[in-house]
Amino acid sequence: MNTYTKETFIELQKRTGAGTNHFCLKMDIQKAKDLLCDCSQVLIDNKVNPMLLFGSLLGYYRDNDLIPHDVDMDIGVLGSNNIKKIYHLIEQGCFKKYGILAIKDREFSLFRDGFYVDIYCFVKEGSRYLSTLGYPLYFLEEKNFPLQKINFLNIEFSTVRDINEYLTDRYGLDWKTPKKNHGSKF
């Protein structure tokens, strides 16, 4: 059973426009929401706790919705055991049952109907949880923990302790103002 796309992310992007301003979530916001919910539910059903992060958390907190001009959705997981579980879930076809494929050569991006969810993995080093992707992304125990539970799209997500502080650190003092040509700022 092939649980990965036939194309790499770059090839998929060129063919479909996925992940670009030409194919943002507003193209079909309900399909995007359904993808986020299905991906998260597979994780929850397999005892992997998804964290709502980045632009998806901003949309939840600021707009109580996904950001229509965003190009993807973002969740995170903590711990190396959960990384192994996600590989296993992909290989066992757990996402494919919902028509979701993992994007070849990309840890972890899940794709359906032109939309994708990035799953960022973080492992503990000292008092920080560092991204396994090599990006300068991390969470500090004293600043971001304990995590809190939130309900978004009828799914229970974990997220950082102080969302306002996190969004200010990540997007600046004016994070409450939507920005359509955002780069890494929304």
C-alpha cells in the first residue's frame, strides 16, 4: 500500500499550486478544516497528542477560524516516541484510510485535496523542546509549559500556556492585525 505521494513537495507544489499564495485555504476552507480534523483525529486515536501551533493557533485565537489566506495548517507533537508512532501510522495506512497521503521526502507533511498539514516534532533537550527539522524552533519549559487544552473545530488540542505571549513572540506586537502578504508573519 503506497501511503506517500508519488511526487516530492516541490513537484506537487509546481503541479497543484499547493502551499503557495495561489492555492490558499480560502480555496475551500471546509476541505482544509476537514483535513486538519482528520489528521488530528488519527493522532488522537493513536494516543499522540496534537498541539495547535503557528498560523493555525493564530487563526484559532484571533479569528476563531483558520486564516483564509494561509497556505497550510500546523500542528506539533512532543517526544521521540511520538515521532516513531507517526512513521508507524503512515506506514500502516492510518492516514490513507481518510484519503490522506504523506508527502514524499518531507517529515511530516500530510496532503489531501490540494491542502496540507505540517506536523512539527519536538524533542526535549534540557529545559527546551527543540524542532527535529533543524529550524530554530523551540519551546521553553518555564515559558510555554504546562500546556493547556483548547477546543478548535470540535477537536481537543494542546497548546502553549500563554497564547497571547506566544503569538507576540512569534508574530510581533501587531499580530492581531491580519496580513495577507505575510511571509512568516500573519
